[in-house]
Amino acid sequence: MNICKKIGWVFVGGTTLAAATGAQADFFADSSGNLDLRNFYFGRDFRQSNSRDSADEWAQGFILRLQSGYTAGPVGFGVDALGMVGYKLDSGGGSGGTGLLPADLTSKGSQDEYGKLGLTAKAKISKTELKAGTLFFRDPVVSSNDTRLLPQNFRGELLNSADLNNFKLIGGHIDQIKANNSTDFEDMSANRFGGVSNSFNFGGGDYQVTPQLSLSARYAVLEDVYQQYYGGLNHTFDLGGGHSIKSDLRFSSSKEDGSFRSIDNRALGGMFTYKIGASSFGAALQRMNGRDPFPYITGSDPYLVNFVQINDFANIHEHSWQVRYDYDFAALGVPGLTFMTRYVNGDNVERAGGGEGKEWERNMDIGYVIQSGALKNVGLKWRNATVRSNFGNDLDENRVILSYTVGLW
């Protein structure tokens, strides 16, 4: 795996530089390395008569993550490296397009293999950290997507600070995005809107009011496309005896930026979860207001309570609700085995051809992580989804993911 060798040389070069400054102790002692192995099957059946029959692919991915510690002194410096390769095992007789592998335009199928290399420089003062280069992170206004063989990455700068008591501050700039199944960084666009931008700026913070209550606020701009304000509240109420109620409230207001087309969206959502022992019962409501759907960077994950396996339920004027159930089989003596099922229903969608748009999606996840023995930490997950809509695609989908993380040091 040549890409892993390249990362190794980069990492060794960085540690040699640290040693030359006489500050190698923390740089080495706090370093870590691991290799994620991900075997991924993706099968999607299209149920409407005017589309292709299916999209099926099976692939093997390797994700090498190397992280240094920080050099000694008032300002600590470090470097991280990320190397990823994906190999096609089967493409269902040329039926690609699942997002696991890059398209092969000559054969109308998928490429046999692809690789990515990412480097990140970092600096730290007290509890404030700055990273620059390849980024993978999740935030209410922009989140990296990790739902395929290899994760999606950003390029830019990210600042996190926890120096103020009970506050976490964050700010960042992104100029490029690299899709899950792409080897190249590209400019960004807005999902459902288009537009092209090479600048996304955001900032805000989280305030831990009490151990049970936190508040969040963000402001973000995809330059020349859209502006977005976000506010959130998370609260957990302990009822005692293993019972609790968790509330997750989210509000976003979006409008156009610069000369791009007019954008008008206000998204309100709330998820409420009642936990009793090993069971969790959840219910969510989500509502889109304004003339437009919810805008977010194409290829990233939108921070919406009803964003699930396939759909985001964020169309014009859409109203949606969700019911969800989770169970942890550790309570029955099978630690590592988990189950989740949910159903989301959306209506009141403004359709281009007139009439009311309606859609629903049902998901089921079953996962197991081996807890001991030679195969400890090997995980297997089956994700199943069904989608029906009177304005979009009717889909049946299965994903089977076998994963294992090897600690290198």
C-alpha cells in the first residue's frame, strides 16, 4: 500500500524536525497511529418503472491515521497524516453509482482502486488548538460525511478553544471539499441550489449552562451562495431509576449571500428521547418554512433531526415527524449487540408540477462488536432502508459493513 508508505515518510520527517528542536519527548510520547479496515457492501434497488434497476457495489477500504503529540514550550506544534485507499471487490456487473468508488467513465462502471493522502499541521496554546490542512470534523453548520467506504474531507483551517470555563468556541475556514469517492479537492456548492464557492467561513460556541443543559450558536457563510444562523439546546432530565428524558432542539435561518439567487429558509426541529434501562423511545418533529429548501454544502451531512439514512426531509414547506426505538442487548447478557429502528413521514412538500408532495422512510440497524478473544473489536453492521415518495425515487437499500481497527502504537 504505497499511500501508507508515503504517509509514514511524512510522519517520520515531522518527528525528525521536532527532535532537532530538542522538544521531541511530548511529540513522540503523545503520538498515536491506527489502521481502520472497512469492508462495505452497498445495494440499492430502484422500484419505479422509469429508472435503472439497481446499484450494487462491494469494496474494501483501508484508512491509516497518524497523529503526533505536541512539541514542548508555550506553543506546541504537531502534524497529523491521513492515508486512504479503496479497492473494488465487485460492482454488480457494472452497476456502480453507489458512492463507494469513483466512476470509470470509459466502462460506465467503477474504478478498480483509488487513494487519498491528507496532511494537517497543528498548533496548541493552553486549551486552544489550530489545525490547517486536511480536516474531518462534525459541527451544526458543516459536518464531514462518513457513510461510505472512505470519509469525505475538507481543506482549510479549524480553531477550537476551551480556555473559558463552561465555554467551547469554534471557528473555521474551508476552501475545498473532497467527496467520499473522489481523489481530488473541489469547490463547494449548495445542495439543491448549486452555485460555486471556494470559501466557507463559520464561527460560534457552546455554553454548558449546567451539567444537564447546553446551548449552541453558530453563524456560517458559503460565500456568494448562502448565509446561515443556527441555535440549539440540549437538555437531559434524570428521572431516577434508570429513566431519563433528553431534549434536542435545533433552529436554522438561511438567506442568500452576494449575487446568488434569493434563498429563504427557516428550519425548526426537535428530538425527544425517553430512556428506560436498555430501551430508548424517540420522537421528532421537523418543519421547513420559507420559499426554499434547507441549504447545506453538497456532499456534507445536514444537521437536521430528520436527516436519516437516505433522505433529509428538508424540501420546500415540508413537515415531517419521526418515531424511533433503540435497544442495547447488554441488558440480556449480549454486550456489543445493538438494535435501532425508525420511521419518518413527510408531507406538505411543494412540488414543481403542482400538488402536495409526500414521502416516508423506514430504517433498521443491527450491529455487533465482538467483545473478547482473537477477534475482539471486529464489528459487523447491517443497515436497511425503504423509501417511498410521490415526487422522488422509490428505493430499497441494504448496507453491510465489516470493520476493524488495528492500533499500531
